[in-house]
Amino acid sequence: MGETLEDSLSEPNWQLPSEVPSGAPSPKPTPSRTPLIVGVAVVVVLLGAGLAYFWMGPKAPLPQQSAPVPPVAAAPDASTAEDTSAGEQVPVAQSDTRVRDLVGLLSAQPELQQWLSSTEDLMRRFTSAVSNIAEGESPRAALAFMAPKGAFQTVERGGRLFIRPESFSRYDAVARVIASLDTQTSAITYQALKPLFQGAFQEISRPGQSFDQTLSNAIQLILDTPVPEGDVEVVDSPGVNFTFAAPELEGLRPAQKHLLRMGPSNTRALQEKLRELRTALLLPAATPR
């Protein structure tokens, strides 16, 4: 059956302990452990907007990370960004304060401040998430702190299972924050933080790759994701929980399947803002996949 919804939305599969079909005994709802691509989008936005991969305070412990690599005297210029207020260079490993200060100005929505203050090593998380999305893969490891509240829910009608609207509404805050981002200020912020993005990206990328191009590819993947009309049907598949009933949705990349979990309305709002940001950021055209 190929890559299933389960395979793309959880570890990186869509395997949440709270995801049970309607009609079955309902355990006490637990926070989802899977950051959606929403997260992704936000990441893209944030990164793209100079900021961050999104938006929700952690409902579960943050994943353990290796300690940041300390800067060395011979580090390349691209790994630091100029702090114009102090006239000094800010290493990637010490850039969280600068990122929070600049990105925090992009929106008055309180969720943005919560996301920025709830984790550390923002630049490395952001660039890792964008890189994963550009490759079509789940950004779960980098964005675990953005897991949505509540449980995934389905409803049965006429012997068929559909995703409940309540599952989509868990991502309303993400869509609201993204839509509130000031596009032009985001573009200015991105340019200010660009050396840090590129520096963090160089730590994980192949020689010769640019963060601008990778961000453009990640945004394009999100924009290419089809938005289903009406109810979204899923299938309770043995061993994998749920898969999309529609072959054209089940055949999407893991990152795109994450995005669909936001629901049609939230997905469209995210795509609209990303179109604006892509133009304002003056990114290169996406490379063909």
C-alpha cells in the first residue's frame, strides 16, 4: 500500500495513543506528540520570516538534544550574525536571545512568545525542520515542542470514518499566528538573521547548498499540497491505525500529510501567507523534485 498515513504522521508515523476510532472506549485525552507540518509551515514561515518553527508551548517533555557545538575561533563568517547594537558577532550556539528579540516583533499573538520561549537552540531546530520539509520528511524531531493540545478524533457515518472537525481546530492557534505575521517586517527580519540561518544550515547540509534554496523548496512543497474539499475520510488499517482513504492523499509525502492534519481552512490560510512571504523574501525558484 506504500507509505501510509501512519507512516508519515507519527514517529514519524501517525501513532498517537489518543487516536482511536469513534465508538471505541475513549481513554483520557493526551497531548499529541506529533508536531504537524503546521509546525512545518510555521517553521517555514518563521524561518522564512526570520523566526521560528512554530507555535505551541510544550505539552510533553522536549526531546533530549546533544549539547550545542561550542564556537571556535576559526569558525566561518557564515556561522555568525552581526549584532548591530553591540558591534559584535553572534555565534549560532548563542543566538537564541537575538532570535527571540527579533522574531517576537512579527506578531502580537501571545502564542508566538510561548513558542519562542519554550525551547532552546532555535536556529538549529528551525534549519533542521526546514531541511526535513524540503525533503518531504517529517520535522517531528525538531518540532516536538509544538505538539497540539487535545486528541485526534474520528467520527463514523454510514460505516465510514472521517476526521472530526475538533481535530482540525487544535491547529487554529497556529493558523492565527501565521496569518498575523507582518510580511514586510518578516522579510527584514529574515535578512537580519540570514547569516545565522546559513551558518546553522552549513552544519547539516552538503557543501554548496544554500538555506535560501532549501527554504524555497520547503515552501513549494507546502504550496503543492492539495487541500481536500469537505470531510476527510480515513481508513482504520490493522497495524497502522489510520490511512487516508483517498489514494491521492495517501500518496503524499510525510510532510504534506502533516499539513493536512490542520484541516482545509487552516491549511489554506497557511498557504496564502507562505505565498506572500516567498515573494517578500526574494527566494530563488524551487528546484524540481
